[in-house]
Amino acid sequence: MKILVAVKRVVDYAVKVRVRPDRTGVETASVKMSMNPFCEIAVEEALRLREAGAATEVVAATVGPSQSADTLRTALAMGADRAVHVLHDPDPSRPLLPLAVAKILRALALQENPGLVILGKQAIDDDCNQTGQMLAGLLNWPQGTFASKVILNKEKATVEREVDGGIETICLDLPAVITTDLRLNQPRYATLPNIMKAKSKVIKKVTPEDLDVDIRSDMEVVEVTEPPKRKAGVILSSVDELIDKLKNEARVL
């Protein structure tokens, strides 16, 4: 069975995000970029399923500019067998929406014919948490979101997912779409030999037009601003003063 894993290039989680001076978006020039952490978990889970004998091939795919190839190299260095890069130069005022990404992944899934598609539950740049669900809807495949445990057999996938009341266990007929949560696994580090090997691997490049997918956005970003700075705290002398401020200033009582 083949597993298709979607990955995304984002600003590194340890970088403090800054808004561009013209307020058209987030500053990405000369900023460290890396694979979305939830996507790393998705790649790791696909590799573990292959190592357990439940899959035979892991294919990584991404949508983005030429620099996104670095993210695919990371997936290849971790152990992915092949990579597909859907080239798209982003426009800050017309961002690529989750529905457009889902349409592209649907086209790739129809080409690759995987038994399972794994995605991170969300990207840390937009926090949409929509692409996996939309992809499952477009493919008319069952879905298991926020997976904290995945077990595969020949025709079914058992997924444990975290819900407000505890752990929910669902059984999915394959092919299916799964999105990963933080507690699913701990991603491996790519070894230096694998990093060097990944540099020489060929990445298949296509465009949305090649896949016959319309990615025009109906949403326009008018302005991006930073949140207001937090006011300095104050030290209160008594409980009565605290209650007074909560009641009359914060108005939470």
C-alpha cells in the first residue's frame, strides 16, 4: 500500500513572527523556515507504518514556491521514498486557501492512488485545520482527524482520536484520510548520510494547471496588523481592591 503525506513550509516555530512594514502579510525574507511540526508527525507516522510492513511506499507532496523543495528534502531525508512539488508562487494579498490545497491534493491522490493520505491536523502559520477534512470530502473517503494512535490492517484503519470527553476510537475503510495530533509520535531526526542522499534525489515538479485545478482565491487580505501590546501589570494591596478592579475595570464580575 502507498501512503501520500502532505507537508507544508512555514516560519519556524521558534522564530518571532513580524508583520511587514506595508502590512501586507508576515515577514518571511531572511527568516528561518522549516516543515510544519504537525506535518513532521505525519511523515513520521507514515514511515513507521512502512517499517511495520503496513505500507510499501511513502510519497511526500507539497504546494508552494521553489523554496518549498527544501521541505520535501527534509521529508526525503527522514525516509520518504519519493516527493512531488506542486509549484505555486504565493501572493500575500491572495493567499492559497485550504480548499485550493485540498483540490490539488485530491488531484495528486487520484494520480498516485494511495491507500492512505496523512496530513498534519493544521499548519502553525494559519491554524486553519480545514485541508484534511475538505480533502476527505472531495475524495468521498472516510476521515480520522486529530489522530493520537493509528493501526492499519489490509482493508481498515483503526484511529484513536482525542475529544473533549477523552479518547474516541473509530474504524475506517481504506482508502482514507487521517490528520495527526501532537501525541501521535515523536518525529525522528534525519541523519547526515540521509540528508546527503536526499540532496541528490529527483523531486517531481508539476503545476496546478498540469493537474487541471483552479486555485483562484475568493478572499483578499486587506491588512495584517500585530496584536496590541500587553499592558504592564500592577500590584494590588488588598483583595477588596482586586475585586473592585475585576468588577469595574475588567468587568468580569
